[in-house]
Amino acid sequence: MPASRSRLLIPVLLAASCGGPPGPADVDLIVTGATVVDGSGGPPRRMDLAVDDGRVVALGALGDLTAERVIDATGKVVAPGFIDLHSHADLILLADPKRRAELLRARIRQGVTTIVVGNCGLGVAPTDTAAAEIVAAINGWMTPEGVRPGALSVAEFLERLESAGVELNVGTLVPHGPVRISAMGLAPGAPDADELDAMRREVAEALEAGAFGLSTGLIYPPGMYSATDELVELARVVAEWDRLFTSHVRGSSETLLPATEELIEIARRSGARVHHSHMEAVGRRFWPLIPEVIALEDRAREEGLRVSHDLFPYTRAATMMTAIFPPWSLEGGVSALLDRLEDPVQRQRIRREIEERRPEWPPWLPGGWPHNLVGAVGWDGIFVAGVGPEGPEELIGKSLDEIAAERAGDPFDVVAELLLSQRGQVGQQVAEISGSDAEPSALLEILTHPSAAVISDAEDYGYGAPHPAHAGAFARALRLNREHGLLSLQELVRRMTAYPASLLGLEERGVVREGAPADLVVFDPARVRDRATWSEPREAAEGVPYVLINGSVAVDDGRYVGGSHGRVLRAGS
């Protein structure tokens, strides 16, 4: 008889040997032999733990306590399930259950039990009917086939998730993009008084519905059109609720330092807690700016401002291909960009600006530009990551420069024709993000700072080449930490559990303690590693045999068993 099976029968055999019928087990599950890293940053402790009715009910020596199931974690670490502050799974969560489970499988297998959506100012709510159409076009590159969200408030979005069930715990930020589009479309420039009031009301209603804060994406439309004053006004609403103001800042190359100063100014003027989403320097010549960015935020913290940041532990990023275009060309949305690319005069103007213009501050003024990605990393640093269902899959994984060379053509013409053929729905990956695999020092400096949380900022939408972080970000952080000797294990676990929970105000999550929800990950500290690569991005992490979500086993001896075990989380509840 296998040892695990015999362990399960121990309570039954004991009862039978006493001559009586087997009684009910005391708890649902016991984990034995564990080294518990509880999320607090405190030292690891050898102990057993018991789970019942979705919560941790006992820690330590459990005596004669019996369980329906026993998991032997000898030689393994038991930690709180990882909390991903920066997910873009908004539309994945609206897919049908089978598809949803397929797309979230690798994320959960690496130990993620809670995600936060609505990041970078991108999301599905709040929208009215007109705004929903614009937002759907912007989000097309990250929309699984067949998903059509329609008009939704944040409350309705959360209710829809709750009704359909979720595989892991989900919270949301209110994304600035849909808020602004609902108030004033994709028009550039400052909102008038009525439009600003409408945006304030939308943010307040979303926070009342349980959003954990407001996110902005200031290199994307419409966030790129918003001046600091507008953001301060909305951050004041966030401050009234003591929620989090997160920002994909105005730029990560030429404008990285003033963009960071802008985020700090928003904190100072509004009183809000601010969070620098995926702190990064894009392009080799800008990597030396990272110590200056950290120093700016350290001085802000010394001043008493509440400033934090996160990062994904990779040197490529994933986003929409339209992000390489200047702001004026995106006015009116994706369809307007495509019309401009078909016009020879405007197409030539766009080409010239991508190849020659460099961002200057302030970038939200007419003609401004926050972040020229091609200027920062070159055509050889932009890779095709996703195309439409009938699109040219043979281009996926290739740089625009490589495709142009194969066709004896021009990289700009390659991307222009690709966008036209795919109606704008093309994903990209951008290289030289805070280093390279051979030169990771800037990335590791961001990771080791005490204010850093680990995130994925990546999803598998079911087509193309997803960023491998969706399957490996947290396992990769554990591997890098082991290989480079960066932090104690308990401190790194804190950055992935209790620390992000504290930023959200989730008092119960991110810890292993009696009474806490049993979101747990069991991993082998000597073997855990990411396996997803740029060429094989869907490979699941290894060294993570068990994952529990609210007490239910979602990964069992390395096998994803799934199930809608998650909860929809609402701030303040």
C-alpha cells in the first residue's frame, strides 16, 4: 500500500482497533513535516498545520488530531499563496469555465492564489455602451476568443465574476482608461469641470463597490493625454478611501526621472498611497537611471510619503503593438490609427516620428510623446507576440527587424501592414527591460529594495506567444534569489505574500496563521524553478507540488486539478 494512502487510513484503523465504527475526522486536511515560512518575514519554523472549512485552524504539534487527508511536506516549505498585484486577466475571467481554467492553469501551478486586475489603466469597467466599444478595441490584443464584456460598472463586473465562479481569489483596481473614456471619449486635453466631476463620481462608485484603488497607464491612450492636475484630483478621491493609486508611469526611458517625480508629486498633493507599477528602465542606455529612481522614492519615503513599487523578474515586457505609435496617431482609437496608416502622408509622418523623435517633458501637451519604445530599444528589440486567430503565426517570436530582413523590406512597413491586416490586434514583447539575461544588475537592484513586490504583469490569452511570466514569475524570483543569494527566503516570501496584501489592505491574506484563509503553497526550496521560456512560454514551473486555495487543493502532487475555489475580494469587506 502506498505510504500516502496508509497515512489517510490511520484514523480509521485506530477507531476499528478499539472495536467501534470509524468516526468523522476532526479536520479536512493536515500538512505534516513542513517548514513554515509564514509571510511575516520571521524565521522559518518546523511545524504541522491543520486546515478545516477553508481556514488554517491549528499550527504546531497537532497531537491526535485526525484529518480526511494528510499531505507529507517533509523537506518542503509551506508558505502563503502568492499574491500577484499586477495581473491583466480581466477578460480571461469572463471566458467560459473550461477556457478560463486552461488559461489560468500555469499561473496557479506556480503558487499564485490571488490576483489583482484592472492594472495600467486598462480594464473592462466602468463603461457605458459607447465607451465599451472603444475599450473593447483597445483591449482587443488581450481578449480571449469569444469574450465580449459589453457595458459594465465595477460592481457588475465583480458580480459577474462571483456568479460564474473564479479559480483563484480576484480583486480589482478601477482602471483610469475606462473612467476617462466614459466621461470624454478618447479626446486629448484636459477635462472640463463636468467631465472631471463625472470621473470623480465613477472612481468613488468603483471604490464603494470594492475596488482596491485606481490604476493609471500613462503611456497608453487615454492616460497619455491626462495632465498631472487631473490625476491629482482623482488621487484625492482614492486618498479619501485610503486605497492605492498605482501607475504605469509616464515613461521609462528619456522621461523616467520626471515621470517618477510626477508620481511622487501626486502622492504629496493628494495624500494618496502611490505605487510605481513594474519599475523599469527601458533601453540599455537608461539602465543606469535605476539607482536615481530608487533614490527619488527613498527621499519621498523619508519625507513621510507612502510610496511602493513592484517588478516582474524578466528583461522583456509584454504589451500592445499600438504602444509604439505617437499619441496624436492614436486619437480616436485603433480604427483611427489604421485610417492614418492607410493615408500615405500621415503614414510617412508616423514613420518619421517613430524613427527620429525623442520624448520630452511634459509629454501630455499637444504633440507630446511619453515613451518612444522603438527609440529606446530599436526595431530589433520589438518582437511580435500575438496576432489574430487567422493571422500569420509564423511571425510570432520574431523581431520586426528580423521580419523586415527576411522580406527585404522596412521594419516600419512590416509593423504597419501587420496592424492593418490584423485590425490593430497585435501583441508585442519589448527587450532591454532593466537589463538583459547576461546583465541583470539593474533588475536585481529593483528586486532587492525593501519596497519591492514581485508581480507577473503577463497572461496567456490563448494565442500567440504569451510572456513566460504568466507561468513562471514567482518561481523565477525564487530561483534567482537562490542562485544570486539576494535575500533570505523568508524576506522574499514576504514580498510575494504579506507585503502585497498590506498594500491592498487585505488583513487576512498573505499569512499562515490560525484563523487565516488557507491559501497555501508547498514548494521545494532547492528545486523550485521556472521552466517557461521565450520559445516555450507555456511550460509550468516545477518544484511546486501542492497549492491550496481557500482550503481546497488546486494543485495536487504537481497536477493541476482546478475548480472554482477562489473568492471575489472587495476592499473594505
